[in-house]
Amino acid sequence: MLNQEIWNNNKVLVTGHTGFKGSWLSLWLNQIGANVSGLSLVEPVSSPSMYMVLNIDKSVKDDRGDIIQPDICFNLIKKAKPEIIFHMAAQPLVRESYADPLTTYNTNVIGTANILEAARRCESVKTIVVITTDKCYENVEQDYAYVETDPLGGHDPYSSSKACVEHLVSAYYRSFFKEKGVGLATARAGNVIGGGDWSADRLIPDAVKAWSKNEKLIIRYPQSTRPWQHVLEPLYGYLTLAEHLWNQPKEFSGSWNFGPHQNSLKTVQDMVELAVQVWGGSPEWESSNDNHLHEAGLLQLNSDKARSLLDWKPRMNFDKAVIETIRWYKEYYLNKLDLKKFTLNQITEYKSQTAHA
């Protein structure tokens, strides 16, 4: 359960606040009383976007700019004077990293360096959580769950860029933040699902876009296994990690995995078949036989460190994660009810699970 005293009226900066996970986190932070500032690109990366659909801009100090420009990062952090930073801004798509590797490396690596450099020059900053990915590991595609000390790497530019970020954060912590008593950690999560994601080349967004128009869903790699988890699971991990960093920065700085239940390691086909049931009607799908770019076929995370030291654990199994996700999209596409209220209710319901765990 979160410590309300840490968040109430605390100044929190979320980079990438207009994105899928950034929108959920900004909404949650606002609900628990934080004063939230955000830095994102000029326009949300998708249309529609959860950020605009839920009018999250009404409750966040909204700034726009590109993190690859150091002056933008410095001026924003100087103005916002955050005490806690969640750095989420990134180029997050594997396939896009093949199409534009330089932008991927600039945004993910240089952009992170710019945020950290600006943060170390701001005396108000006490805690920083940098969001990376489970794909930062050198994936040998064996039946093995990666731990935080395993080798980093990456076949594609996106995964490689996030491995670079891990090294960058480690160097900045040891060189600058440790002696200042500032907590700095990276958080690695799996394939996150949840309402409000309309990013390109994502399974559930592609499915609901197609089915809402009575079109057929085309999928890649139906037998690939992914560590599926609902967006609220890693976000609760990030918030819990930030609290521990706030109280004991030296003890909790470092890297952390936030993976799903073992029974949530399901194939792409498993995901689609359950989504079909929850959506209802007769949505169609088929597998594409086209040649595809390389994507990992098997990837698992070991979250024992977070379980034992942060008292964090996943609350949703695979079925629950899919059901809650599809429920959100049905509200958007079919029911047209108060979606912000519906989203806040999902957060409240999840928080009640953490309180009684």
C-alpha cells in the first residue's frame, strides 16, 4: 500500500506524460495528491490518445519539448523544481527502431542523459526512477527468467538503446547522485497492456481498432510468448520503488524487475483468443505469413528482488489483465460513458487489492 504522506503536495515530474503509461501514472499521481508536471513532445504520439480523451491536461502542468535538446530539459526542471522524477519519455517501439535507429538512440540514450544532467543541477530532486524495459537483457530465448544481474544487450536498436540507458544510469548514479544522497533506479517491465494504448504495432490496440470497425485483425508471431501484465502492475512497482528511494536512497538505487505472474506468460494467440471472448460478437483474426523483422520469441522476468525487498508482487493474473483491458476499450468504442471516472475506478479497485494483500 502506498504511503500517502510521501505524495501529498509533493512535486513530481513525469516525462512522457502524454503517452500510454505516462497518462495512467499522471492520473494516479494526481489521485493521491501529488503536484504533477509533465514534459512530452508537442503532440501525443497516437491519435486518439488517452491523455486527450481523459482531459488529463486539466490536472497536470503541461510542458512540451524534445528531450534530445538539453536546454529544454534544464529549463523545465529548473522551473518545475521536482522532488521526484519518473523518466518515461522514449521511442518505445521495436519496429520503429529498425526504421529510424538514430532517432531511437538519440531519444532513449541522449535524452535520458539530458534529463539526468538537468536533474543533478537541481537541488530539489531527491528521487529518480528511469523506466527501461525487459528487452534490455541479452536474450538467449531459453526457458529462463532474467534477474537484474544478468548481461544486458539487445538484437534490435530499441533493445540495445535501453541496455545503453541502463549503463548510463549506473554511471550517473555512481559518479554524481550517490554522493548527493539522491535515489536513482531503473525499472524493467514486460509487455504492458491496458486501456488507452493506441500505439502502432501493439497487439491489443490493433485488435480493438480492427474489431470496432468490423475488420479482421492480422497478427504476427502467434506462438511467441510474452510476459503480459496490466499497466497498473508495473506502475504500482514504480511508485513503491520511488517511496523506498525517497526513504533510503543508497539501499534501493539500482535496477529492478517488475514482471507478471508466471501464468501470465502466454502466447500471442492465447491473448487474441481471450480478447475475442471478452469483446463479444464475432471478431475475426488471422496470422500473417509475411516476412517480419526480428522480435524476441521468448522472454521472462524474475521479480524476486522486488518481491523480497519492496514487498511488491503482481495482483492480476493473465485473464484478469485481459478482461480489464478489453473492458476499458469497450467503454470507449461501444458504451461512450464517463471514461475518466471508469479509469479512476480501475485504479481505485487495484489500490484496494494492494491494501488487502
